[in-house]
Amino acid sequence: MRRSVAGVCALLAVLASLWGCSSTTEPTVSSRATLGTAVTISAYTDTGDARDAIDAAFLAMDSVSGELDAYSSGTAVAVFNRDPYTAQELSERAVSVLAAISRLGVKESFSPALLGVSSLYGFESSETVPSDAALAAGVRVAHSLVANNDSAVFTAKAEAGEPLPGLDFGGAAKGLGLDEAAAQLQLAGMEGAIVSAGSTTVAIGEKPDEEPWRIGIEDPRDEQKVVAVVESVTACAVSTSGDYQRYFESGGVRYHHILDPSTGAPARGLRSLTVFGPLDALSGLDADILSTALFVMGAEKAESYALAHSLGLYMVDDEGRALVVPAPEDCGVDLVER
């Protein structure tokens, strides 16, 4: 099961009510499909019309999607995936994602090389539970990826009947796209703006009514229910990964798309994990990567990572219990449970 655009729009409607509209300067709001989901921009300006700035922001996100989407045939990543056993030059954005993974120190829990492994499950088609042998073979080939500063190649080949390996930047593209959209809005002189791709949000500047930015965190078992709200009086990034975004059930077991790179199996222990922090400590790209990587790590290691890197976490474990790691005091970003 994959979250529908309608479902995302429903959540965005809930979040819009949280953001509030009490300001005498109302935002210019636009929602469009890009980055594989529904994205909403709310922008405030006292210098005129924000529509040109919003258009530029959406063009930036379209450009990211057009480069990193592994599932559209004409993108740079899709071209690489058609011949993954030949060393090929990577795009600048792909290199930036790989650099972020290395900088964040999460190579063991976040891999962009699992396209072939993910395809074994057929999340949007066959909904198949792969055999242990198939997973082991897929992981073996995925781990053979050699990525340098500007090129990549898989050095181990899949056997007959096994899917080709490939790169999939789906766990990072939204965050990178939101960063580039935010940069366009800042360049255009927006007083404040919030860009939300459903599971990942970036806010810049301030609201003219001096109210905090409010980003809701949904219940992983009820998309209409908000269980907590990130409130920020500064620019911030928020990202959530969960076992409810792409999944199917078989034999009473939920098989979801957040795969452990070491086994190829869905990571267990959490239903959802949200990471948040001020934008000077956590970019949209970093937040997007970390929400997945920390989900794979599990609650205990995720907490240790967050404390060591001064980040906030809101986790829901597989029993439905909420686990909170507050952001540092006085950083301008707080969590309010509902």
C-alpha cells in the first residue's frame, strides 16, 4: 500500500489548521505534485506578489526530481540504472547526497543502492515476500557499489532471474528538493515560508504575526490524527519516516519500504520516527536522510545519535508508545505532544 496524494493532501489540510491564519498578512499558498508527492508552499512577503517566487521554488523541486527520480525513464539516475555495471559519472546532486550520507556517519543504516532489493518486494505491484536467498543475493550485489567523488559502478552482478541493482535516492530527494526550494524563496526576499512535502518540511524566516511555525506529526496508525506538533520560532527542518508510507501485509506481518541495508529486510522496532531541529544544524537533506537512517538504527541508537548531534526526536515504537528526545534548550525548536 502506498500513501495516496489524496491522503497526503488530507494531512496537509490538518497541518494548515495548525499553522493558523491570524496574521494580518496572509500567506500565498500553492500545492502541486512534485518530488513524487503533493508539496505545499505557504509564503509571506510584504514586498508584493509571492507567486513568482513560489513558481521558482517548484521549478527547483521539479529539477531535483527530474535528476534523481529512479522510476522515471529519462532521469540521470534512471540512465545510470540501465547499465549499473559500467562506471558512470554521477550528477552533482547525486554526489551531494552521497557526501551527506558520509558526513552524517550513517552509511551502515542508509543506502541508496537498494533499488534491486526493494524491487523484490513489489510494493506497488506483486507484493511479494522475498526468500532469504533472494535477499542475501540482492544485498550482496548492493554492497558491491563503488562510489567515488563523481562516479559509481556495481562490481558484483546479479544472477539470472535476479533484478538489476541500481541507485534510488528516494530517501533523500525530498529533503534536497525542499532545501533548493527554500533557497529560491529566500533569494526572492520572502519574509517567511514553509515548504511541506508531507513527510518532510522546511521552514525559513518568520511569520509576520510572530507565531511559531507549527508542523504536525501524524499518528502512524491514523493519518487523520496529529499526535505531536513541532513548534519553531526559527528556520527549521522536520522529517518523518514510518512503516505506514509504503507497505503490504502478508501472514499478519507488515512489510514496509524502510529496509535495513545489512539484511534487505524491513527494519523492525518502530512505527515512525521524526527528527527535527533548527535549519542551521539540520538541513532538509540531512533530516530526510536521518529520519530513515535512525529508524533503521532503532530507538536506543537513534536516541544516542540525536543526543550526540543536538537533534530532537519523536518516535513511536512497535507497541504504539511515544519516545521523545527534546531538541536542545534555547535552540528555538520545541515539541508539543497532543
